[in-house]
Amino acid sequence: MVIYRVVYFLPKEKVLRFNPMFRIFYYTFETLLNKLMNYKDEARGVIDPIKEVVLALRRTLTLWRREKDFIAGWYSEIYPIIQFTISSINARYGNFIEHFLISPFENAEVKVKLGKIMEILNLGKYSFEKTKGKTDPNRKEIDMTLVRDDKVFFVEHRTSTEGGGKTGQESIFDKFVIFLEDTQRKLHNKPCFFDYLSKKFKEVFFVITIFFDKYGNIAKLNNPSVKGRIDSLIRYGNDILGKIVPMLVEKKMLQVQGSLNEGTIFSDWISGRIKLIYKRSDQIEKELSLNFMLLIGPEALQFYGIDPEIVDNEEKFSNYLLDVLSEAIADDFWILFSVLLNEIKLQKEFNIKKLPVEYIVEYVENHSTFREKIYNIVSSHDNLEDIWRELNSEISRELYSIVEYLKERMKVVRLIESNDVSQTLEYIKKEVYVGLMFYKFAYGDIR
């Protein structure tokens, strides 16, 4: 029996008890549903006249009205969805992967505002000083804050080596620069960021991790294009840290072990040729070791606890991810988009005013007995596998009534490009899942 892990219409608390990694879907899915539910209303109005011409929206709308060009009409309808998904999918993907990566660490948070770091680490409250004319540093976010034993790791993660040129390089280093520059508070006899950290930790690690090359393969430094991008990042690191670290050493904010060369500070730091030390002014013996790690491809994956043997074999790595994430990945996205895009196609092809899935939402709304059965299944089980099985069975039992409801209201509409009845029924079952999602979003509960 096929079981769809569609989690949006299930109680949030129950889903998170089953697997906390589902959290990512609840953080992002409401916005996505809202956008999709209102796509027709937002199709015009959010698009300025220049966009209408440059993105061919004016032309396709004309073609649809004048020649009933089906593809042109479809494009004008789905553009708001395309615009939303293209602009948000990378952020959603990045957010999910960061939650996945932190699992091996004792205490871990993602997307931590700098002004909240001390609270996250249970060290009280701390604010970085604002500089006139610059962005408030406390509002900036570090990708991950991780703890293991007496070590704290501040991580900036990039999925790909294609990091956006100089702007991307700046965004990788800017938080680390804020941490280092904050040591100058000692000049005014004020405790700095590292003073607080030294109460709990012996070592601080600044970490940059990068997984894949521009083709989606695990990045390897023996690949010339990967090496070129990393060499560029190292040159930028040498440049930016070469302006800061020597000044802090000269002012005795930091101590250095090894030979300090302004032109190669970052490359020397990540290779271990130099070591930076912070000493609390009120306790001479209290040292905090500051380390920098630049981890690429296999080393980056191993940092997050992934077996080296798996990393070196991309097929094994893909299968590993499939196994590990099988209970964390829900089917909301692919079912939702597959159904919605097909529904828009049907709307254009048959010139119907209402999407089939909208009739299913209407069915759910008008059939309280069906809703009650769904609610009872969801509320009476803690094991999600039991919920999936019973939902699938209940929807299958209700399917005949739903099909009759659609026939009565839509007359003759071919829902899929197939005459196979079993495939059509399977599609309608997926429409029901989407309908339940929409119903919950509109009304707050299935009951």
C-alpha cells in the first residue's frame, strides 16, 4: 500500500514528537500554501509594466485572449507560483539542510542572531556595539552555533562553491570579523565576546563548510574549477583578516603563536602555521584558543559526522541520505505542485472557472462525517505510520462519493492524460490530500 507522508494537515505537536526534523515544513509551508491559494488574485497587480513585457506576460496574455493559445494562458497563470518558488526554494533548502547537519552536536541552533548567541549558550545576555552608519551587528545571523564538549563552533555553511563572488565572500567572513573586532572593548576595560565564552569553553572554532561544486558533485580540491573558487576565497580571507588581526595583535587584544604574515594570515591560520590566543584580562591563566577551519567536500561532510567511506562514494552518499531522511521528508511539496500545476492545465484546457481541487475542498467542507473520520484517525494515533495507513484506507473508501461529486459538478473533464481508471483514481486521492491541506489552512483544523 502506498503511504503519503503529507504532514501539513496533521497536528504539529504529534508530528514533531515523531520526528523533530519535520519542523522545517511547518516553518515554511504556511507561506507556500498562502501563496498558492491566492495565486489567481495575485497574478496581476504584483507585476509591474516592465516585468509584464520583459517576462512575456503581456504577450502571452494577448495570445490567450486572441488565439486561445493554451500554453500562453497556462504561463500567465503559473507565473506567480514560478516567481515565488524560484525566489524561495534555495532559502527553504538551506534552512532544511542546516537543521539536518546539526543533529550530531550536543547543543546546536541554526540562524542565530549575533545578539542572541550568549542566551543560546546559557551565558547570559550580550550585545555587540553598534558602529555609526553600519548595520546593527546584533541583527546579523550566523548559520550555525554548535557545541561539543568544551568547544564551541560558529559555522558559515555554503552548499555550493558558487558563492556569489565578492558579495558572497563578504557574507561568509563578516560575522567572524565582528567577533574579532569586539575584542577592542578591552581598551575601555569592558568585557568582550570572548570573555563570556571563556567562562564555559576552552576553544572557539570559526568554521566555513562547503559541500558541492557547481555541478552538484562533492567538491574536491583536485578539480581545477573548485580549486579556483577556493583559492579566491582564501585570497579574500587573507585580505580581510590581514587588515584586522595584525592590528589586534599590536594592541595586545590577541596573541599569536607562529610567524605573523599579513599577506597569508588566513591561509596560515587554517593550515595551523599560526595560532591565535585570547587571554582574559582579569585572569592571566585563562586562555581561549581561536581556531579557523575551511572544510571542503569530504572534510565538510565528515565534520557533520558522515562516514568518510560514504562520502567518497557518491552513490553510497545518496543512498545514505535517502535512508537517514526517509522519515524526515514529507510529500507535501511534490504532491502539492504536481496536483496544482495539473489543475491549472485543466482549467485552461476545459475553460473551467473552478479547479477540481477546489470542489474537493468544498466536498470536505460539506461532508462533516468524512471530516470527523479524518479527525478521529489523526487524533487517536501517535504512530504516524498507523495514521498514514488509515488515512489512505479511509480516503479510498470515500473515493466513490468524491468521484460522483466531481462528475455532478464538472460534467465531463479528463483529469489526467490517461484512460486508465486506476491512475485517475490515484490522482483524485492526491487531490484529496491537497484539498485537506487547503481546508486546514482556510479553517484551522480538519474537524
